[in-house]
Amino acid sequence: MKTIIYYFTGTGNTLAVARELAQELGNTRLIPLRQAIYFGGYTPEADAIGIAFPVHFLTMPDIVRTFVSNILFTGDPFIFGLATCGERPGGALFRLQELMEEKRYSLSAGYAIMMPENFIGPLNLMNDAGHREEKFAAMKKRIPEIADCIRNKKVSVPEGTNSGLWKWGGEVSKKLSTEVYNTPAKFHATAACNRCHACQRICPTRNITVTKDGVRWGSDCTQCYACIHWCPSEAIEIGSRTQGKMRYHHPDVTLGDMQEQRGE
């Protein structure tokens, strides 16, 4: 069985899960969706195709929505979603299902896996540091079950909730973070910045520019928080609310992996 998993990751959680699933399935190719997002066209032939992403504001990140809107599927593969989340997937996988149906495709299944929190601003939800190892262990235990469903092409309802209340809650939280608090405009580098360019090299939307005069964020922030969590000097802040707060990225994912996702 040949499988392709397109993935998007900010702090590495989704990539780590996609790798575990790929290893369990065998004969699986991982492709950063960032590198295919604007080209459209057809996917390579495969028996199963997955779309893996972190849950942002109880739904899909905008960058994932753009990818799904542009991609075309070759043949009739078993298409599945793989969403990582700190606590709840909300309606993320149902939103993926809706978008697939708009394109006359079917989402065969949607799986949600809990991973360590990484939402650091404007609210800090990273209160699960003491449970990270438990989440890693639970993920590894769940992967064989998911792989078995994919091998057997078991069609199922997406995990999460399609409640209108949760959908509304996600829309409100995104509006608060993006428009009211305006998180993207509050990113800045402190005096601890040594111009290593790591943030620029890993930003999936190429929204960050580093010069001798400092670090500048543009207008295309997807709020993945890769820059703030991956900065080796912890020199990136979001306003004053992130000062002194812990950073996180998955221990098995590297800066090199993040650069590979971004591409050139």
C-alpha cells in the first residue's frame, strides 16, 4: 500500500505524529504542504493520502485551507485528515470535510491526536508541561490503531465536534487574537536577538525578514508560533504577555526539519 501524507507543522508536533504514522504504515512519503500549496495540480498516485495539520482556533490553519483549495487528487485514494491539538480538535476535521465536499471529493476519515500545547499568546494555554510525556506515550499507542484503519480503508465520521457553538467559539477566538489583540502586529525581537536568521529560515509564509537593523514581521502571519518557540535565544516576544513564559518545540524535530518544510 502506497501512502502520501502532506503536512504542516509549527512547533513540530504534527510532523512528529506524521512520522510515527508513516513508519507504522510503511511505504509512505511525507511532503510539506507548504511546498505544494501554490502549484495546484494533481497529487502523485497513491492508495491513501493524508492531510496532517495542527488545530488553530478550533479549525484548520489558513495555510492548510489554501492548500486543500488548490490540490487535485489522482484516482480515488482513501483521503484522511490528521489533526493535532492541545486539548480539543473542535470542528477542524469537519471543516476539512466540508472543503473536500465543495471540491467533489470525500474525506474518508479524520483522526485527532492530543499533543503538548504551544499556544502562547495572547492567552497562555501551555499549562500541560507536566503531562507531555503522557501525551507522547498516548500518541504512540494510538498510531497502530489509526494505521490499521487506513490499511483497511475504514470510512468513519471525523473526530471532534460539528457543533455550531464550537465553530462560533473558534471564530470568536481567532477574531480576538487576530483583530482585537492583533497578535501578528505584536511580534518583536528583543535585545537578546543575535541575528541568527532562524526565524526567517523557518517561517512557513516567509513573513519574517532579518537585517542588520532588526527583525521585521510582514502581514502574512499564520499564527503557527514557530518563530517564538524555535528562537535559540528566546529573543522573540508577543507584546509583553509572553515574557518569562516557557517555549516548546517537539524534542524529535529539528530546525533543519523546519527549514525543509519552508523550502527555498
